[in-house]
Amino acid sequence: MFSYWEQKNFFSYDLIVIGSGFTGLSTAINFKRKNPKSNVLVLEKGIFPTGASTKNAGFACFGSLTEILDDFWKMTPDEVTALVERRYKGLQQIRKNFGDATLRYQHTHGFELLEEENLSAVDQLGEVNKMLKKIFKKEVFTLVKKPEKMGFSDRVKVVVENHFEGELDPGAYLGALWNMASEMGIKILTGVAVVEVQKDEGIVLAENSGKNKVYEFKGKKVAICTNAFSKKLWPESALEPGRGLVLLSKPLTEKIPWKGSFHLDKGYVYFRKVDGRLLLGGARNKDFEKEKSLDFEINPEIRAHLKSLAAEVILPGKSIEWEMEWTGIMAFGPKKSPLIQPIGEKTAVAVRLGGMGVAIGWQVGKELSQLLSKM
Ligand SMILES: Cc1cc2nc3c(=O)[nH]c(=O)nc-3n(C[C@H](O)[C@H](O)[C@H](O)COP(=O)(O)OP(=O)(O)OC[C@H]3O[C@@H](n4cnc5c(N)ncnc54)[C@H](O)[C@@H]3O)c2cc1C
């Protein structure tokens, strides 16, 4: 039973955003910036964001050499260049809006380890640099001169350096978005799972965890930013979940002769140093079918594969003790670009961020907020 005051003040909004990951908070902030008098509510099912935004690896990246070459099989050169540009501009925007210190951003460059079977990528490095020159004005990719000094196994034949990538703390980034939203007067309710959206009416039905009671909120506009978890609210969506595993070691006792964010196996495997530990993740390509899951479980085969890569390729001959592991869920589809579109008279979505949400989440939220402002 609600009081007159509760009913009058807490249930109706100009905009209701569902999901408080990078996309949801960026949407709420950009909408409020454009419409300062608007009343904005964010509903989040976890006690804090529990999607990919707080589970990722913190790579501030836009694509390794082999990943970009792989994209040419599915996209035109213009589409590939546009995708890289969007990601790179996205990274620049978050650095400008929040500052490197807040994001704990380090411009340590991106690197890709090439084994024998990927060496043909080197032949196309010049061509890719030429194509990207209009965005970066300089060469993006160069070869590391003495890769053997990095201490990887001799399976690694070549290391390609990307001069425009870095790394950040995704929790710090999310925290900065959260603080900005709160300072702007955006209400964020956590522990509230949306169970239905009436898309033409702007009605949002939500459950308070464990209470078995449904609350009815009303928005003049509704934004669905639930990425991989959107099927329930938008059953027609063509979204495929893709689970990612991350392992974190105990502090490493030996000196590690490299820094930066590293990829191998066409970008499917990634690693970097975090607070003196090894963070290693990915390898979804070792079991694509099982990883199309919304369950936060760990696939033992992928875990074993990652651990053997650490011991045999990344830190051969060094002792590694593992301390933590977790999974997060991404959303993929037939195209790599995100879906930003209206799906009802009062409702629009921004989903399918793939594995690049750090780079594009802010821009995607901005584009959704512009779409909502026009609806
Ligand atoms: C293991 C892993 C590593 C990654 N590494 C990187 C990386 O290094 N660099 C990079 O750029 N990207 C990386 N990504 C991808 C990146 O994290 C995502 O693209 C990005 O976080 C997506 O943001 P989002 O806000 O769209 O979705 P999410 O972060 O998934 O947010 C969706 C939110 O909606 C909430 N929600 C869901 N359903 C409901 C509901 N019914 N009611 C209310 N709330 C709901 C969820 O709890 C969640 O908080 C990685 C992802 C994973 C899983």
C-alpha cells in the first residue's frame, strides 16, 4: 500500500532506463544533459551493476591486427574503418569526460602475439595502417623489435604493437558514471528487476528482489539497456549471449618484462598485469556453443586452456598461483555494430555491445539519448 506522496513522487518519470551498465548510465546522463529539467530513473536488478560492465578485462581497445583482418571477411573496408573510428572516438570521449586519473587509464599500448599460423597477418600490416591513416594520421601497428625480450615462449614468433590503445579499471569507470548520474539528480534504484515493459504505453513492471511484489512505473520514454539479458523484455531481439571467463592470479613474485594489454588467438584471448597480478581471460572460441549461455558458470575446459596458455606461452617457467575467477555475459549478433532503435511508441533499446563496450558504451548511450529526445 503506497501513500499519496509515494504515488505522486516515485512512480512517474520523463525517462526510465533499465540496466545500469556503461550503456544505461551513459544514456541517462546524456539524456539529462540535453533535458536538464527531466526526471530520470534507472532500474538495476543487481545491488550494483551485474552485467558485463563490471566483469570485463578493462582493455581500452579498438581491435588487434588479426581481429581487424578477420572483420574484412564480413564487412566492407569502409565499414571496418567506421567501426574502428567509432571505438577510438569512444575511448577519447570517456577520457575527456572523466579524466585518465579517475578511470585509472594507462596508455600502455596494445600488443598481439602471433604464432606460426597467424604470421600471414604481418604481410597485411602496411595495408591496414594505410587504411587507418585517415583516422590516426600515424601508423597504428608496428612490429616489436626484440619480442624475445618479453619472455614469451618461442611459439610466439612476432609481437605487433598498437600505439593507440591502453587499459583502465572498469569498476572505476562505472563508479565515475554512477557518481556523475547521482550528482545530476538521476535516481538509481538497485535490486529491482524489470519483468515486463509495455512498449507503447511506457509502463514498466518491476520486482523488488525476493519480495514477490510487482511495482508499476510509468515513463514518458523507456530505454532498455540490458544487453545480453534483453530477450525477456524484448523477445523478438536477435541477440546471442556470449560468456567470457576471467582468471586473476595471486601477486606475481617474479619480475615480468612487459606491460600493456595483450591479445592472442585473433583477440579471443587477452591478458594484462593488474596490481602486480596476471589477469587472463577469453577463449570463448574453444567452446562457442556452451558459451552461448546466460548462466554465470565456469566452463572447465576453457579454464584449463587458459591456465595452460599462461604456463606454456605467457609466463613460461614462472610460477603462477591463481586466486580469483569470474564470468560475465556479452551480447553478439550477425553484425558487430550495436543495435540502437525504437521498439515501441515510447520505448527504444541500445544493446549488442559485443566485446568493446569500454570503447563504445558512452557513445552508444549518447546516440540512444538523442533518439529518445526525438521520440
Ligand atoms: C569477461 C568479459 C571481458 C570483457 N572485456 C572487455 C574489455 O576488455 N574491453 C571492452 O571494451 N569490453 C569488454 N567486454 C565487453 C563489455 O564489458 C560490454 O560490451 C559492456 O560492458 C556492455 O555494457 P552494457 O551496459 O551494454 O551491458 P551490461 O554491462 O551487461 O549491463 C546490463 C545491466 O542490465 C542489468 N539488467 C539486466 N536485466 C535486467 C532487468 N530485467 N531489470 C533490471 N536490470 C537488468 C544487469 O544487471 C546489468 O547491470 C568484456 C565482457 C566480458 C563479459
